[in-house]
Amino acid sequence: MTEKKKSVRIIPLPDIAIEAFLSWKEKQNQDKKVLGKKWGTGNDLLKKYPGLIFTTSTGMSYLPGNAEDECERIKNIVNKQEALEAEKEGREAEMLDVTPHSFRHTFVTRCVQSGMKPATVGKISGHSTQKMTEYYTHLEQGYVKDEYKRYDEKYGKES
């Protein structure tokens, strides 16, 4: 189920994601064994979705705020280290800005840069228009340069 109730879709998952889900499920099963009947007490979502994967060690649902908190925690660690390194090197620190939503932008960008057709990227991402897919795409300078080089090799020598 997606953010928009009517927008249910099945998306392909890479093997690494499937392995991560299975590993998480294994940890969840261990948590259930440790807590027994106490696991998931008070989590009404488990009644509707007994196979719910994203739960805490006590069986409560992960909420959007949990992902935001984790991104903030990681961002603070990385930025603290970057600030120290930048100071040592006498340069301005390049601070990381990451949110759960930024992963969506990264995914769409990488799909496009891998050569996936925009219509396919839009379908996987649930975008209703190609314009929305374009909005989520942030082509990296190296990619743009390589794409132009391919063009130039093919057509640049023509008069």
C-alpha cells in the first residue's frame, strides 16, 4: 500500500533487498521468541497485517518519524566527522543532508542513469506523469559528461 490509498503497486526488488528483508524477518522472529506474548502488544496494525515486517524489537510499528530520526542520527555522525576532516585540511565542510524522502530521489536518478526507460521508472515509482519522474531525477555531472562524450564520439567528427 502506498501513500495514496488507491495507488497499490507491485515493484521488483533486487536480491540484496530481499536478503535484507529476510534477515530483518529472522531478527523479528528472534525478538518474538524472547518476548513471547508480550511482543506486539498494543500494535493494532498486526491484527490487520500479521506478517508486518517493519517492527521494533518489542513489536511496535516503525513510523515515518523513526526513519527520520535514524537519518538525522546518521547525518549528525557523518557531518561531525566531515567537519573535523575539513578543518584539518583547511577547506569548507561538505555537509550531508539526508532524509528518508531523499532516497526516493536517489533511486529514481540511479534508475535513469542506468538506462532504464523513463516510463518504466515512472511506473515503479508510482509517478502519474513523466514530468514527476523528471522532477525526481538529479543527473550527476559525471553522468552528463559521459553521455555527452558518447554523443561526441558518434557525431562530433561529422561536418
